[in-house]
Amino acid sequence: MTGGSGGVAAEALGLLDGRGETVAVAESLTGGLLAAELTAVPGASRSFRGSVTAYATELKREVLGVEGALLDARGAVDPEVARQMAQGVRRVLGADWGVATTGVAGPTPQDGQPVGTVHVAVAGPSGAATGAALHLAGDRAGIRGQTVEAAVKLLLRELIASSRAQDTEQHGGI
């Protein structure tokens, strides 16, 4: 497991399982590492639907439904691209939650963005997506590992926030 996020991944998957919900991931710079982190957790198959490794920019558009005009204007390393990837993988793989990673792991800049520029996003059952911009240091492997850790933590944070919102709705703000 990368970056020490195994416990966080287990916690996120446990919450999903307890709620009868599922997750899917769309990865670019992490190239399948996020899916590997989640599926390393015993019992992950109860909540993990699958993944799309959309490394090539055209796959972000053609498979995940990221707007072509957005990709043309800003490139693949962009917060809105990450949000649309998360929303797209939810839709394509029929999951309640979608998680996405896009960025520059190195060794050279991409789309005018320096190495270590990363965007992660999570889209929930409502379809709304939350993202985080990261500016990471380290070598290629380190940046990819830190990205997986950040994505899993963002998923867990959004799951907890969603649970609190549901509890408030069900109990009239008590």
C-alpha cells in the first residue's frame, strides 16, 4: 500500500459497505494505484465497482465525458477536469461515489503545469463534486503515492460529511 492510507481506505470502504453504497475511481497520473489501494482492503468487492485509467487526454473526454472545450482551454491538469472525471466515472460505472486524480507526476511539466501540481475530486450521490488542489514535492513515485493518500482522505472526509448531513436531515437538526 502507498503512503500509509490503507487504514483510511479500510475506513472509507467500511462506511460505504455499512450504507450499501459503492465507489468507482477515474485515474490519470496515479495510473491504477488508487484502485489498487482500495482493492487491497479485504472485502473491498462489496463496495468497489471498478476503475477507469484515463491516462490519455482523449479518454477523459470520450470515456468519462469531460467537456472537450474545457480540455482544449485548460488542459487535463485542472480542478474542473478532476471534478468532471469524478462525476463521469460515477455515471459510467454506476457507482454512488466517484473519485478522480489528475496532475503532473514528472519528470517534466505538462500542459504548462509544474511537476507536483495535482487535482483530486470526489463526486457523491447528489452528483456534486468537491475537489482539492495539491502542490506536492518529491519524485514521481512519491507524488503518485501522496496523490493516492490525498484522494482516499478526501473520499473519507466527504463520506463523513454526507453521513452528518443525512443524520441532521433524519433527526431534524438535533
